[in-house]
Amino acid sequence: MLETGSGHIVSICSVAAYMGLAYSRAYSSSKSGQRGFMQALNHELKTCNKSSNIKTTTIYPSFVDTPLLKNLTPSSSFL
């Protein structure tokens, strides 16, 4: 992408990046790290490669029906 000067990097994260979920410390921590990584990457692309047109997008879905969700019971205030 740096050679061509354009592209789009998409990262699928989670709302857990913004708020820790009970019994999922490792998951919430990793999503917070992913969020920070994408923010830093976006900043680097904008400041260090001003001539490039590389975009970044981070998507933050909420609950998705996966095995991880099986043992969690979200509070109604979270929904």
C-alpha cells in the first residue's frame, strides 16, 4: 500500500474495547490494544506519509452469537 500510495485497512474490533466485560478480562484487554494499534496506525499514516491515500476503519460490533457469548449475561444497562 505504501508503494502504491493508496488502500484501506479494516479492523473488526468490539465494543469491549471501550468497556470491560465481566469474566472477559483478556478479551477486553486485547480489544483495547487493537483499538490503540489502529489509532496509532491511522496517526502514522496521516503524519508520516502525507502523500499517501491509505485509509483505516475500525468496526466495533456489540454482541455477536459466538461461543464467547455463551457464558456472559449482559446487564440491561449495557444493552
